[in-house]
Amino acid sequence: MFDKKLPCYFDHNRDPENYYPYVNGITKQMLTKFKTEVIGCADESETDNMPSWYSLGKPQPFFIDVVINDNENFRSYEEGREPFIYPIHICPNLNPLYGDRLDERSVDFWTNYIHINSDVLYRICKRQNGKICLYNNWEAWSVGCYKIITDIMIEKYGEEFGLSKWHFIIASGNENLKINGVYPHTTSTPLMNLPWHPSEVVNEVVEKIKNKEPRENKFICLNRVTKSHRLAAVAELWDDREDGIITAMCVHYGNPGIDHFAELTRKEVSQPAFPQTHQMQKMHTDSDWNNYVKDQVLSVGRMRWHYDRELQENYPQSFEKFKEHKLIDMMPILMADDISPIVNPVPDPLTQKFFDSSLNIVTETYGLESQQSIQLTDKIWKPMLHFQPFVVIGSAGHLKALHRRGFKTFNTWIDETYDKIRDDQKRMTAAITSAKEFYKRSKEEIAEDLADMLEVLLHNNEHYRHCYESHRINAVWQVALNLNYCRKEV
């Protein structure tokens, strides 16, 4: 593996007529059958027009690079000379409902449509020459969801081949996976997907911090995809909206949602998955999207559920504030020059709003303890790249996960005890209280603190760059370490 690629067993190499390149575990025929019978697509071209299902049956990288090439991370293994992985990609749409449950469609997929050839199982279980690698770097699903999938496979193949949990490597963005201990072989693949600013920009920002120049906004809290912890944060911050930037774009996928909206408005957006620069096409569709949310999204019961029942169940105190401010009538809450909701601004082209804001209140991907997930994404990297302290609105342990990866946080200036609180509402309240204690001061006082914490801000910026540059080889190293156990009795 010194070529920094993962040695893989590919079904396509064994049976090219029946398998797509780099797509293991499902034949062309079974994939078509699943798409037709379960998804309801007559052919593959229809699936391509359904972004939620786009990755099903398509080659996916084992981890995310700035530029995605289908075969950049994989190669065929050298038989008899090295152990291998048998990678099976988990489609994002085959997702859990809540916590440790998969929906019936997902269970059906893994039970009846995925099949591992006996030759592969013999090499993995009998010869101890490889491992099955289940991976999805986008979704940090709970450990229990992976257990459901592996249990299905173990039930199918355990008696004949002796398949067990020791024969799997679980590659996920869930930081809880390594510390949970359920799976002995795991690979952590956080989304290190943002390029850094050029040195002249960094130097200018650092000088402003040193000179204690006040920033225009005391805080910034951006929210795109609708989730209950994000709506709760908006409700808690609403009284202070004049002090900072708050958005709630009310994005959902599917119909109603941005997929449907794109079809109705016939907008074509060029958005490379991970552009190497901050250039991204911007579209001003504020009024169109505003009307769409009010007419299409909020009028559908299963969509409005996010804004009332889900919010009320998970954050009852914040829900009362949401009702008091009548925020449901104000959705979506957009910036004056926001980009189109169709575009996912992972590398956000409008960077000035971050440099103009002191505290970044980050609403990460997962906010509920029941989801058993911690995922570090572009949301937490943005304050590091823009020299901002941050408070994380997420499940417990996000700050601890950052510490494990070598990043520093701001407990000298911000009360970070919220990170240990397991109750969702209490953690939310404590985190917002910490944020308010920091930003409810004069801009000059906040600028003094930013100058004091410059060493931490510089460390996080530089450490992110180091992690970004090494994440690819680090993922390969983790797999190599797990494959060392192939020929050992564990």
C-alpha cells in the first residue's frame, strides 16, 4: 500500500459482464430490480434525476478528496502478496430513521439485494486474507445502524463461512465509532473538504486581530438543512438578531424540497462537488424560494412536523420561544445576498460574512443524543479557517472529538461545560447561554478577547491545514492497520 491506494477485491474483475466497476455486492440485474421494484424507477437514467438516490450503484471514493476520481483511491489487490478490503458503499438514501433503526426499504436492500460471492467469503473468512469494508463518509450514522447491516450479513453467511463482526471494517464519519467499542476495526474519515485562504488574506486578518479591530457582527449562525436543533438555536438567538447574522434556509431534499424546486424553476447550477477555489455560481432566488417554502413546504404535514412536533419533542423550552416569536411565519430566514438554496455552499464563496463576525455558533449535522453520532464537517472547519472562536450546537462530545484530533477550543473565554450535558434541551440552553455570555458585550471587549486567543486561532487554522493535507494517507494508514489483523487470531 505504499502507492497510497487501497488494495481491493472487485466483483467486476471476476465477472465484468454482471458487475459495474468499483461497485461490489450487487449485480447489474439486482440493482435494476431494486431501482424498479423499490424506488420506482423504470431505468437508471431516471435515478440520475433523483439526487437522493444518485450514488446507488455508482462508484464512490473511500474518502473525500478535493477532486473526486472514481478510481483514485482504489486498486486491485495483488493476490497472495497482500490482504485486501472488499468495499461496499452505503447509499446515503438507505439511511436510518432514528437512532438504531433502519427503514424497511433499507433492511430489504441488505437482506435481499446485496449478495457476497462465496469466493470472497472464503478468502475473508477461511483464508483470513481480507475484510469487508462498509463505508459512507457523508453520513455519520449511529453504531447501531451499522450493527443492523452486519447482523443481516452474519445471519446470511455466518453458519456456512463463519462470518463475524471481526471480518468487517466500518469506515464512517461518526467520531463515536472508534470509542464505542462495538466494532474492533474502524476507520474514521471526517470531511476535510475546505481549501484554506491564501497567505495574504490570512496575514491581513491576523493583523486586524492583533490591532483589536472590532468586527461588525458579534455572532453568526447559519442554517441550511432543517433540523430540530437548528430551529431551536434560531429561536434561542432571535431576540439578539440585531447583534449578528441568523439564517434558516428551510432546505429539505426531494419533493417538496430543493430537488422539486430546481425542476419547477428550471435553474441549472454548475456546482462541482469540491471545487479547489471559492468560485461557485451564485443565484439570487430569494423571493422564489421564500414563496416555495410557504406554499409547498410548510403546507405539507410531514414537512411542517419538523417545525412543530419534532421541535417540541426534542426542545420543548426552545419550541415555546419559537412559537412566541411566530418564527414559523417568518420561514425561510435568508441573508439579503444569500446564494440559492439549490447550491450547497460547502466551500462558501461569500467569505466576508465570516471575517466580519466574531463568534461562530455552529449547528453541526447531528444534535440529538438519540442519533448517537458526532460528525465533523465543513460547518466546524469554517470558523477555524476564518479565525473565529465557536460554540457548537450538537450532540454531546463534539468539543471532545475536536480535542482528540488535536484542535483547541476556547474554555478560557467561553464556558464549554455544555459539551458534557446529555439532555438535549439542557445542553442547548447551556450552549446558548455560553454564547450569549461571550457576545453580550461591547464589540471592543470582544475584540480584546480575540486578540488574547490569537494563539489558539492560529493553531486551529494551521492544524486544519495539516489534517487536510494528510487525511488521505491517514485513511489508508487506518485501513492498513486494521488489515494487519487478517492473519491473526483475535
